[in-house]
Amino acid sequence: MTPVSVQAFVAEQHAPDTTLYLLLDLLADCTADDPLHIEALGQSLGNDAITPLHRPDMIHTPSACPVLVALATPGVSPSQQLLQLSARRAQEEQGRHKRYVCGWLISSAGARHLSAHIVSLGQLPLEQGQAFFPIHEPLRLELLASTFRRNDEGPWWPIRHWLLPTSSGAGNVLMGIPERRTAPNTRTTAVQQDAPMVSALLSSWRRALSLPLTYAPARWTGATALPPQAAAQAYIQIQQARHLGLSNQDDILTLALHRLLLHPNLHQHTGVRALIEQAAQGKAPLSHLLAPYNDNAWQRVVSDLTYAGAPQ
């Protein structure tokens, strides 16, 4: 996510009959002297350009609700300075738990209708009733989008194009299609319920990649901070760890991180699988059980998996 990529998105998708919006989360930190601070934006763009998203879980604190900021109305070009500042802010925030810049949206719909629609995306079904999730948050939106096969399959309309900063450090464009109303299901809800654990795994993954690890043959080495679809990969790792019998969060994250750094089929190795079973039975934390493994031991494990024909 760079200023160039955001400016290119706007140049390509901002049609003469649409409005360009910046989605901000006021629960994230933003200093009073920042040009992107909500009061500064109100002064530069006018208070009419700012529309709150009325979260049902924050009815008593409306001033802390996220907002849509109209950066450019139909026929008007946006401020290149604000585009650059918001893109840089998104770039700086890629590893933070709370992100101030949540994305850029293009739509011909009015701001109030659009804000209500974004809130409605977070109303997801439970086995009985429903629950609200703040889908405007980039990680949650990334996880929601990952439940669809393509970026144009979600219920995004009347948002025509939605550029969101992703866990990888890049961006993803969701495309709205008229009359597409894919109904959410309980699997969608389950993914959202695991968002905090996904966030924890992503943080551990980023931290591990910043260390001078002497042996990590499966580590990500691409141009972005994490690989594409990192959030979806993290969710899958969590689910697979549970299927192996792990229930403690630290055990789940430990196994997932080792698989991401060493070998995707690490759990298939006889010795490692025995330790996973011990952790699943509550005999000891998995991190303690794996502590005796040094680089030489892990090299033997990975070699065993490779020669056994386990798929890479």
C-alpha cells in the first residue's frame, strides 16, 4: 500500500458520477495536529463531508464511531495531499491492532445510505439471533472477503470499488455488483469470532520475520510484509490446529507459527505429532515441549518430511 497505488486506484475508478470516501476509525490514535485528524478534515473539507457510521454497540459514544469522509464529490478531483497522507498512514499502520485509515470507497450512493450499509455488513447470524462485528476494520473486512471465491461476489454494492489495506501490507480491491445479495451464514460468523486470534498470529508472524532466524526454510521472503491472503492463511492454520486437538490459544499459535516458518506439514512428522498430542491432553504447553528442538533437530525433521514425500 503506497501513495502511488492509492492514487492509481482513484485515477482508474473515480468516475464523474461517484464520490470518493475515506473510511476512518476514530478509536485508533490520531494526534490533534495531524492533517487527517477528524477536526482538521472538518476544517479543510467542511463538516458536511463527514458522516458517522452508527455502530449499534456504541450508541452511547457516537463521537467515537468510525466516519466516512468525502474526499471528492462527483466531478471534483480529490486532494492529492490527503490521498498521499492517508496512503502513508495506512502503510505505517499495517502491523497495528487498531488502524486509523480503514480504506477508500467509491460509490454513487449518498453517505448516510453508504454508512448504514457498511454497518449492516457486520450484522451476522448466530445459531440463535445475530451478533454485530465491526466489519469496517481492515482485518475483519479482509476475513469477510476471504469467505467469497472472488472479490466481486460479496454484498458490497452500492460500493462500486473498495480499496482496503490488507495484512500483507498491500491492498485489495472489492468490487460491488448491483443486486448481488449473498446471505451470510454461521461460517462467516465463526470466522469473525476468530479475528482476535488471527490478529495475534499475524502479529507473531510479522515479529518472527523481523528476527535473524538461523533456520526457517518456509519463511516468507516476498516484497510485502506478509504473503497475499495472509489473514485467510492464519485462519486456516488456527482451524487445522484445532482439528489436531489443540484448544489452548498459545498452543495453537505456537504450532501455526512453526508450520509457517519451518514446513507446512510439520504436524505430520511422527515426533512432532506426538508432542502435539501431549499438548492437546494438557500435559505441557506445546512451546515447552518443542523447546529442546534446536536448528539441527529441525533440519532433521524437515529432511524427514521432504524425503517422505510430504507435499511442500
